[in-house]
Amino acid sequence: MLTPSDMYWLTRLDGIVGIGVFLGILGFAVCAGCLGIGLCEGIQRAVRAGFIAGTVAVLGALLAVFVPTTKEAVAIYVIPAIANNESVRAIPDTAARLADEWLKQKLGEITGEKTQKK
């Protein structure tokens, strides 16, 4: 069963993915900038800053990839609950039974009309 806390975090997932995308883009941009600075100035300081920026970029990208969006998380919660629900499983059987009864009734009406016309 979904709790209010689960519902809150389901609505926040898109924001978390957005932060991951932002960190990934920002980290790669800073990493590229550090490499450019390293070519012009001291390489040791630029490599250290580039490593930190690259780490942030990779973590942001991983966050963006592996955290599900709100729609995906709702599907993860809801689809198994529906698929495992016994009353939902009974719907096709009930629908088939009702359709069969309706067809038999209509067939009876049609054959009854044909025998009365003869």
C-alpha cells in the first residue's frame, strides 16, 4: 500500500532527475574548462579540479539515468498491484461469461424469429 511518504517521493522524482541532468552537464562543462585552463596554466591544479568536476558529472549522469521518473515509478508501484489483484483477474472471465450469455440470448431471439416466420 502506498503511504503519504511514498506519494511525496513519487512526485519529487522528476526534480531529482533534473538535478542529475544539471549536475552532469555542469560537471562535463567544468571538466572541459579545466582541461583548457590546464593547457594554458599549471596542469596539476587543473587536473585536480577536472577530476572533481568529472566525478560530479559522472555522479549526476548516474543519478539521471538510474532514478526513475514519476511516471515510471507509478508504473512500478501500480502495475504489479493491478496484475496481482484477484478481482481484476476475474474481469475477463466475467466479461466472457456475460458476452456468452448475451450472444446466446440474441441467437435465441434470432432463431425464434425465424421459426415464427416459417
